[in-house]
Amino acid sequence: MIELIEKFQFEKIKAFSFDAEKIEKLIKENEELIKKANELDNKIYKQKIEINELIKIINSYKNKIKENKYEKNIIVYAGDPYLTLTQILDSIFFNNKILLIYDEYMYATNDLIIKLFNEYLLGNKKEKYIESISQITPEIITALNMINITIDVYGDTSINQELINTDFHPYKNYIFYSDGEKYEKLKEVIFAYAEEMNYEIEIIYEENIYAVINVVNNSEADSFIVLSDNEEKNKIINELVENKKIYINKNPFN
């Protein structure tokens, strides 16, 4: 694994064309395999992968603007298969070689998606562009800190703090505020689900609503969960919180 990281920064890449129709066909032809892999993962993680959502992600590239960039990207993330697909599609679309590093989350689904795309590329007489490591160990962190490539970290702020040269991207991580004891049981449910799904939740301990909003607007989280029946507070939150998805007394995990 360490050798893979060390070698990765020196490998050359070649350009090739992106064909959304062929990629969509690849997913549809392997729908049953993806469902079976997802069922295997669901015994532990319970994240249902919808084929229609995978197709939507593929279709979003049909109107994407092509850029002339040829790079090598290392991505560290929790292992959400939707993000796995997005990174692979970016790799193909922008001609980037990628190394995906995640911590065993949804292993069967991720492993299958990665294998399908590498077989697809090799079948079209293209080299293997997608490498992966399904563990994040102290040795992996050390190896990443010794190479001269900026590491893209998605959603995992704790891993981001351990790495030296990173570009952090919020992804399904949340900042949380609750203003009453009546929400304790619901809060426990939210935190238990987030832990099971490898989502991160940052808790706000401020009481003043403007102090709360200041913390939220300076947070790297991409979503804000609010449990409150104070209509005035909720109105202020909706008006002043910036660049966050806001879930006031709603399920943030749909």
C-alpha cells in the first residue's frame, strides 16, 4: 500500500474521451451485481444505493464543461459510493488518474464500482486509471505526508487535521444545534445514525442565537441541523445562515 502511494505521484497519464451513454449502460448492465454488493454492505452500514441516483450523477456530466487538465488526484474520504462514482467520473472526464483512499466503509459496493470502471477502461484499450486503498492507517497517513501531491479530503475533518498538504471539501458533514431537553431522544437517534453512516456532526454549545450563527457560518460543515420550536430563532437562522443546507426540525439524511 505504501509503495502504491509513493509510485502514484510519478506515473504518467493519457487522454481519452468521455462517453456518458456507454457509462450509463455499464451501470444498468451491472445493476443486479451492484444491488447484491449493496445488500452485503447493508448488513453493517445500511446505506441503500439507488441505481437511478447513480444514473443521475452520470447524466449530470452531459452538460459539463470540459477542461484541459491532466493531473493525478489522491482522494481521502469516508467511502460513500456516490462520491466514489463522482470521483471516477471526474477522473474519466478530466483525464485525471486517481487514488481513492477510504476506511472500509461500504467496501463491497465501492470495490465493485471501482472494478467495473477499471474493466470498462481496459476493455476500451485504456490503461488502469483508478487505484484504491480501503483502509486509513497511521502508516497510510505518514506515507501521504511524505509525497508532493495535494490530498483532496472530503468530509472527514479529523483526517484532514492529520494530513499536511490538503484541499478540504465538506461532504455530508453536519453542524448541530438544539435549544431544549425535549429533543434529547431525537438527538440520540440522529447521532447514532450519523455514527453508523460515518457522517461527522459538530455540536454547537453557544446559547445566544447570533453566536450560534457565527459558529455555523465559520464551520466547514455543509449542512446545519436545528431542533427548535422557537419560531423567532428559526426565522433568524433562515435569514442569516450562509452557504449551508438548513434542516429545521426535518430529517437531514433523506
